[in-house]
Amino acid sequence: MGEPAMEIGDRELEKIGEYVKSHLPQWIDETASKVHQREFDLLERVVRVEEELKSLREVMEERFTAVDERFNALQKQMDKRFEAQQTQMDKRFTTLQWTVSAGFVILAALIGAPLLL
């Protein structure tokens, strides 16, 4: 690499060591407080996310309930419509049955009338 710019003696190394020893607890406290603050911020964010998820779950449940109610209402409405349609078809079938029966009676009377004479 190259030659060192200056030689550090034992005395300077001891001064540096003492300086580091005297300031190390302060540096550790500063770093720890930053870490604790970050952990606290993350914890707050987690709580907010959990609350939002709970809120979304409640909204989803309300929507599912509304959809179920709407589906049941539509089912009842369709049942009523089919019942009305069935009643109408029953009336038509009864009318058709009477008309066909009356037609056969009239035809039988017309066919049987010349034989009686």
C-alpha cells in the first residue's frame, strides 16, 4: 500500500484508548436509543396495520352480509314470480282443457244428431 503517514506511539494509543473508553457508554446509549426509537416506530406501524386489517375485515363482513340479504331477497322475488307464472299456466291449462272438452261434446253431438233422426 504505502508507507504510513505517521507513526503512532504507545502514549498516543493509550490516549485514544482512554478516549474511546470514556465515550463508549455514551455512544452505545445513543445507538441503543435510536434502535429503541426505531423499534417503537415499527411497533406503532404494526398496530396501525392490524387496526386497518380489522377494519377491512369488518367492512368485508358487512358487504358479505349485504350480498347475502340481497341474494335472499332476489330468491324470494324469483320464487314469487315463478309461483305467479305457475298459477297463470294452470289457469291457461284449465281453460284449454274445458275448451277441448266442450269441442268434443259439440262434435259428438253433431255427429250423433243425424244418427238419431
